[in-house]
Amino acid sequence: MFLGVLFVLGNLLNNYLNSFESIESWNKFKVEYNKSYTTYEEELKRQEIFMDNLRTSLKHNLKHAAGLSTFKMGINQFSDMTYAEFLKINTELASTEQYIKKNYNATVVHDIRSKITNYTSFDWRERGAVTSVKNQGDCGCCYAFAAISALESNIFLKTGKLLDLSEQEIVDCAHGYFTAGCYGGYEIGALNYIQNNGEISIEADYPYVALQEKCKRSVKNISKVSVSIKQFLQPPKEDEHELTRALIEYGPIMVSIDHLHESFMRYSSGIYYEADCKKQNSHAALLIGFGSEAGEDYWIVKNSFGEQWGERGYFRISRNKNNNCEIASEAYIIEV
């Protein structure tokens, strides 16, 4: 009976996608996300991709409505892209862990002091320690946004000042630290660049442009903030309980999400769970909290896709569910 209902609803979706209303969805998408195309042929191609993504999202949401999925999919800025195109602008260079072992020491923390039993939920946003969500655009520099977000939060926890710092300086200037501008990089490399220079530019003076440009860090009228990064720490690998304790004790933590599945591209809300994640960390973000909903534990993660993506720029991902998407495998803390 249930499968029959899904079949009928699936046919209704196909009819919808062939209707005038689906064209209205396409036109609304172009306006909302400021999309334009150089040729008529290119627009037709993008419209076809959009319809495929819309169809996949609507079919998935039938499963969500039936209780077979904990998250929903929807339209976002990636809806006119193929999965391969999405990956090109949203991947790190390789495993951060391999880079750390080769270039820097990260102390594994075993004596985390927080009393985890006191908390069933926690959110650093409620304590004023998280800057606003930003958008990396078509530049593959999630590593820069994760690193800068973690630094901003840790400076706040030490000084009480919440500053907006420059991701663009990392993209333009940190090339000797295993970063490649808009083509991927390592969060720790970006932070080591700041550690060695002892300062980083203010966002307002060195704004993000989603392109790699000539380094401007020495320009006189660009304001800098002095930064002293003491060390990098790592909770015990693949241990979500210890990651929870570390989050409370040390503040927001840089994490890597395992190889971005196609479903992540279309995520819109709910608790993301993907059983088909691969073992290759490829997207850096900032872990800022945790909680539970309807018996499902989740992490709260700040992303760098803008506020129109996901849950106002954040996503929730399954917690205590076999380290889904390797969320606890490459988590790094910075101390300032």
C-alpha cells in the first residue's frame, strides 16, 4: 500500500515538473539567486540541470514526509549545477590529518575538563561567540572560512571582542602554507600563516571577492589585528563523546565533512544523515553546538555557503551515529 502511494505521488511530481508551475520555479530561482547565462544554449542546459535537481529533491522529500529520512532537500544556489561542478568548488586539497603529521604537531587532548553530563544541548551562538555566516561563492576556499571562523570565535572567548577577519587575505597571501587560493587548502596551513605573521587583516579593509588576487597584506591603509596562536589541539579521533566535551571546553572547533555526497548539495533543513559518505575528508566547516530532536542527536555546524543555503547558513548533522561522514575524525582546536 505504502509503495503504491509513493508511486502515485511520484507520477504527480513528474506531471508537476512538466507543467507551467515548474517553469515558474525556474524563473523564481534565477531571480532569487541572481542567475544569468551568456547564451540561450547555456540557459537551456542549466534549466535542464535545475529540473533534474528539483525532481530529485521533491522525490527525496516524499521519503522525508513518510519518516524515511531525517532531512529535507530544496532549491539553493547550486541547483543549476551538476554534482561534479559542485565538487570542484567545494573540496579541500586532501586529508588535513596527513598535512598535520607532515608539517605541524597537534596535541591530542585526553584531559578535557568539561562536565558533559550537565548539557543535553549547547550552542555557541547563544553565547555570542560566532560571527555571521559568509559565502565563499565559486571559490574553493572552505579551508579559509573554517580557519577564520574558528579564529574569530577563539579571539572572542579570550577578549570579549567579536571581530570579522579577512578570508581574502588567506586566499591571496597564504600560498607558502599549503593553500592554493580558490583551489583548496588546509585550515591549519592558513592558521600557521597567521601564526607566523602574528596578525591578520580586518574584513572591512580586505573584503572577500571570491577570486584569487594579488596579495595586499602590506598595503598601509588595511587595518590588522595582532594574533598569537599558541597551539593546535585535537580531541581523540572518531570519539564523538570527547568531541562534545572539547566543544564545550575550548569553543567552536574546525571539522571536516567526509566526501560531500550529492545529497549535501541539495540539503535544506533537518538532521543530515548520509550512510553513503566516503572516507575522504573534503569540506571544512565550524562545529558550534549540539542537541537532540525527536530522539535524533545532532551537531550544529556553521557552513560557508551563505544564509540562503541550509538552515540560514548552518546545517545539522547526525551525532552519535557511527561518526557519520567522519565528523569526529579530523577535528582541530586552536588556542590563542
